[in-house]
Amino acid sequence: MEQENLTTTVTEFVLLGLTQSPELQRFLFIVFSIVYLTTWLGNFTIITTVITDHQLHTPMYFLLANLAFIDISDSTVSVPKMLSGLLSQRKTISFNECVLQMFLFHFIAGAMVFLLVVMAADRYMAIHKPLRYLTIMSRGVCMGLVASTWLGGLAHSAIQIGMVLQLPFCGPNVLDNFYCDVPQVVKLACTDTRLFELLMVSHNGVIVIIIFILLLISYTIILVKIRTHLTEGKRKALSTCATQIIVVCIIFIPCIFIYAQPFQKFPMEKMVSVLYTVIPPMLNPIIYTLRNAEMKKAIRRLMSRMLFSGRKIKT
């Protein structure tokens, strides 16, 4: 009975946010508002272009559109709360809202990690099995793979949050961050969390490192294969793989810093959190668009159709 009372004591958490300086808060609000709007605009453009342009109805662009949807979802989980906190004096989040934010964050982040694995497998098939590529990566297979990424993210998040909810929270409620995440919340538990931290590091950190290494190995194999048999078609594949390697590094390296060690505060923790949660969803569409001639042409076609439709309506 005493344990039950302990777990229901804390009803809200106080978020310290990025800074306590009012001038810096206003500046950061403007900066991250621009970042958030750019994230929505860039990723929504990719989704719309892939849906409306029949030349992009291929497995690679189907997966890219799903990554764009994940990027929008990922940024929406944490950025609006951060922006509202930059404008308010007291930054609080209820216990239930905090748990929900952690669940959605790890659900979407888990889906993103598994989707990047699927995208690497897609490039492998395109390079090593070019004649059978469209047969292997059929529409049904692609939809099944995307569904499995979301199921994997759901399982990952459910395990994480299920373990967090077993901890008692009976007093300290100040989170030194701009959003709720497992490492910060666990530090506030009224019990010895060393075993829990070990389980979290093995569940998060080890898995992330293994997947990161496997992705780098797989892309290295693909790049070696491309360079030994370089044709005009494979030049495009080389550019696509290089783009995906950049995206993988941007996402995984900050993630390893946060989750692949015991939950101890380290210098620049908030900056790494920003790099992990806010910046990648904005950079992904920029990277894919700038390095992909086919996508740029498709976006221009979309813009032309929209301008033509607008003129037609006026006349």
C-alpha cells in the first residue's frame, strides 16, 4: 500500500527548459519556430510530391515519404511544448502528459530507426538485385515492412514506459530539460535505479550501437559494389546511399551519446538533445532534396501544376 502511495505522489514535473534568460528565450523561440515551420514545410512537400507524382511511385520514394511523415510526427511530440515553455514563466507538464510524451517519442523514434534499416535493405536490393528489385520490393512487401517498423517502435516504447511506470516518484519533480525523456525522469525516482539504468542501457544503447554499426557496414558494402561497377544509373544510387549515410549519422550519433551510457548528466546534454530531437527532422528533407535530382524535378513539376491550377481558377 505504501508503494502505491509513493507512485501517485508526483502529479506534475517542472521543466527547466533550455535557458533561464528571458532575452535568450525570445531569441530561441524565433529560431525554433522557424525550424519547426521548415520541418513541416519540407517534409509535407516531400509527402505531397511522392503522392502526386507517378514517376516517384517506387519503393525508395515510398519509404522516403514515410520517413518524412515520421519526421513531422517526431518534431510535433517535443517542439510545441518547448516553444510554449520558452514563452511561459513556469514550465510544467503533468505526470500523465509526461508519460504520454515519452511513449510517443520512443514509439516514433523506434519506428524511425527500423525504417532506416528497411531503407538500407531497399538500397541493397536495388544494387545487388536490379532485375528482380521491383518484384522483391513490391507494393505489398513495402507496406508490410513499413507496418513492421511501426510495430517495432510500439514494442520498444511499450517496454520502456512499462519499466518506467514500475518506479516510485515521491518528491523531486524538476527535470533539467525541455521535454520528458526516460534518462531525466528516471533520475527523479525514489529508489535505487542502477539496475534499471543497466537494463535501459542494454535495451536502448546496445541496440542503437549494433544497428548503427550494421547500417554503416551495409552501406559500405553497397558503396564498394557501386564503385566497382560504376554506370550512369549507379551514379544516382551512389548519391542516394551517400545521402542516407549522412541521415543515419545525424540521427544515431547524438542518440548514442544520450542512451548508450548510464543516466548521468554530462556537459552539453541539452544541446545534444536538441541535435537529436529538433534538427534531424528539418535536415532530412533538405538533404534528400538537395542531393536528389529526380526529387528536385518532381518538386518543380508540383510547383508548376499548382501555379497553372491557380491561374486557371483566376481565369
